[in-house]
Amino acid sequence: MQIDKDNTPVVVRGLRKSFGEQTVLDGIDLCVVRGETVAVLGRSGIGKSVLLKLLIRLETPDSGWIRILGEEITTLERDRLNGIRKRMGFLFQQAALYDSLSVEENVAFPLRNRTEFSPTDRRERARELLASVGMERDLEKLPSEISGGMQKRVGLARALALEPEILLFDEPTAGLDPITAEEIGKLIVELRQKRAITSVMVTHDIHVTKEVANV
């Protein structure tokens, strides 16, 4: 089947990955069309998070190939790979915020390597992003001073800092109560509608899958 590279930012074919004698992924195929949110649904321990790590090449597949934004990344040289990664955002399962940085500083952190951003520009950009996820009143708080759901919101704001074309979500509602999980799901839908970002979400939460995913 012919695939439109310009309209299909994520393409995976025949992806296999094992750790020792344990086969985690066995011949995975995946296509994600621009602006689409695809959910990979399944119980814990079946390789969902491994798939995301392969998509940003934190892990290398045993066989198969991965094309991200038109580039086959499994053998891509480091500089070009980093260029692709800058066009992607990642929301980690535990938010992965820096404990010693404030909420605002966490979101501004990815902008430090963007030399065109002055400290004032970074601060304004961080505050704009935090307002977009409803966290504008908690700028100076440390991660330990906010709830798990609020940490997920901050993590999402940080993932958006470099205006990614692709977002990867690793269990975005894990550990949250049903009401907060629903709020996070609605926030992801709003971001897709406003920004037309292509997303891959791995989750075991069938309710958020029904709310968020196109496929």
C-alpha cells in the first residue's frame, strides 16, 4: 500500500523487540495520519511503553522500521535524529518533572537550548502554556506541592513547549481518580482540536480511549 509521507507522520512496519527470551513486540504495524490520535490499548506489561520508546529511539528494534515525519529513524545519525526529536513531545507516565524547579521553570526548561528565546521570552512562553492547561495560578509551586493530576497538566505544557508536530502519551491518566482522568482526557481532545497535533497514546484506560482517540 502506498503511504502519503506528508500526511502520515508516523509509520511503523514489522516492528519486533525482545529482551532476552521475552518477546515484547512481534510484528507491529501502525500508521498515524496527520492530526489523528491513535490509542494503543492493553494491560500493563505487554510492551506499550516500549513502543513509545522505539518511536523516539530510546530503544532500538530488533527488526522492522519506523518512519517519523518522513525520516526512517532506526538507522538515522544522531544529529538528524535529534532534529526529529525536537519536533516531538512526550508526556511521561509519572510527568517526570524536575523536583527542584518550579512549575514555571519546568515548562521553560526545554526552551533553554533555543537561543532565540531570551529569559523573558521563555517566561512568557511558559506562562502561556501553563494557562492553556489551567495551571496559571501555580507558577511558583514545586512539583511536590501539587497533585498528580496537576503534575500531568504541567508535563503536558512542557511537552508542548517546542510546538511539536507529534505528541506521545504514556498512560496519561494512570494513578488519577476518575474525575481528574476525565479532565486530562478532555484537555488532550482540546489540544488536538486547537493545534491539530498528531498523537499516539498508550493506555489501559478504556474510558479515556473512547473519549480521546480517533482510532
